[in-house]
Amino acid sequence: MEEGAYGETDRGGVRLPGRHPGDPLRQIWRRIAYAVVILAAVVVIVMLDRDGYKDANRPELTWLGAFYYATVTLSTTGYGDIVPVSDGARLVNIFLITPLRVAFLAILVGTTFEVLTRRTREQLRRSRWRSTLIEHTIVVGYGTKGNTAIQTLLADGSPKAGFVVIERSPSLADEANRDGFAVVVGDATRSSVLRKAAVETAERVVVATDRDDTAVLVALTVRQINPGCTIVASVRQAENEPLLLQSGVDAVITTSEAAGRLLGVAARSPAISEVFNDLLIHGAGLDLVERPVKPEEIGRTLRDCAEPVIAVLRDGHALPYGQVTTLRTADRLVLVTSP
């Protein structure tokens, strides 16, 4: 599967990166196993020094008596019918059985406490996480396109904590979690799911779904909640690009036609296709960067710039090289650089 499977069941919820405790029942059974091991260890220790114990009801200590003594001792019940009488048995109780009793109680009490407080801790953690979501980036879909978009932004210096992934597929959501990203599991066309990702305070939203109609619905919902954020989206068919632009998207990438153009260029000149690959893969060779016009460049031509300029960003539009005669104060330059 290349992109997020938007046909799978929407389970909802927020998953934060980090160590996940796993199945609670499995943890409880594991801790019970630890308690049983401690209990068995005490029984063996007592039986190895059975002559140092006195049983008020029997002439000598049996295995059943040792098990009984271990249970009442570890649970701090202590009826007193079986007691250590020799110095050796008392030393064993001081230095071995008492620490085992503490460990036994810590396992039982700790398990109960963790089960009771886990949900509260998760709610507090999510509340703290949401309070830090300001001017963050939301990526809808953690398939090939969404993952690559995140890696590109990370390479440009964006912090990893500044990303929130919205993914409907539980398997892809788990993958994003393992990669260290916070994930909202759900359908991004629903405003409730977008609000869980704090879309109202997001700086930009990357829509990388596998369906064009889904991308349009996501863009419309995002623009309704946050009119000021930057929205970029990918579509498979060029005929859907105008619809996305009308939905409030700032930039649209047509994946199928872009791939077709690259295939045509590669068929005509494989060497030129390598240049395109360098530009598409950040840090591989050639990179596109954006910078403001320097004071000494204002009023001059693009040929006077030290770096190769391929376009100028002016008034929200990208002007090709041949359409710019002189540079203005508010212009931004798109340059080709190499590491």
C-alpha cells in the first residue's frame, strides 16, 4: 500500500511517541508471575533451613508449612504459628525474606496503582502535548508522500516535535509512532479529528492522501477551521487541481503527471533526469533554497546575483527567470545550491 488506507475503520484517538506500556492484561500476568517466583524462592529458602523454624502444630516443618509461612510472611499477615527460632533462620529473614517481602508488595501494589492511574497520566500527557501545539505542521497521510514530505522538512531544520500525523490506518499510525511522531488516528475530513491535531493553531497542513476527493474534503475542512494556515496537497489527476485551488489550497502537486513528465525527460535524456532526481532528493546533490533579496541586490538584475536564480517569489506568485527585469525589496529568490 503506497498511501494511507482511508477505507479502514476509523478508531479515533491520539497516540504520542515514546515507550508504550503494551497490553495491560499481559503486564498484570507478568507481574503475577514475578510474585509467584518470589513466593517460590521464599519457600525454597525456608525449606533449606527447615530446622531453624518452629511449627506450633507439627513436630517439623513440611513443604506445605513452608508454603503457608511464605504466604503469610510476604503478605505481612504473620499469624505466628510458624516462626524462625535459630539465629541462622532469623538472619535469613532479615537479609533475604524481608527484601523479598518488600519486592512482593511493591509488585502487587505497583500493579494496582499503575492500572488505576495510567489513564490519568495519559490524559495529563496529552493535555501538556496539546498546550505545546502552536505553529506546528500537520501531515494528513503517512504513506510514501507524507513520510517524504516530513523528511524534507526535517532536513530543512523543522523540529520533530513540531509534526502531527493524521492517519486512518492503524498500521501506518503505529509506524509513525515508531518514527517518533505524534499521531491522531482518524478521518481527517472530520473537523473533530482535525481539532484533536490542533489544526486551529497549525502553521501548515500537508495533505498527502491517496484519493483526490479526500484531499478536497480535507482542504475544505482545514480552511474552514484555520483560514490563515498554509495548505499544500497532492492529487493524482491534473483535472482535480482547480478544484483543490478553489478549496483554499495554496499549492497543488500533481503526482501522476509530474511522474509522467520525468519519465518523458528520462526517455529523451537520461542524464537530465539525474539532475531532476538531485533536485527532488534533499541533500543528494542539488537543492532548491529560498532567501530574501539582499540590500545590494535591490534594483539590479538576476544576472548580478552571485548564485544561480531560477525564479523570483513576488506578491505570492513565482515568476520565472525571464519575467523579472529588476529585483524589488519584498522579493524572495529561489536558488539552486549544492552542498
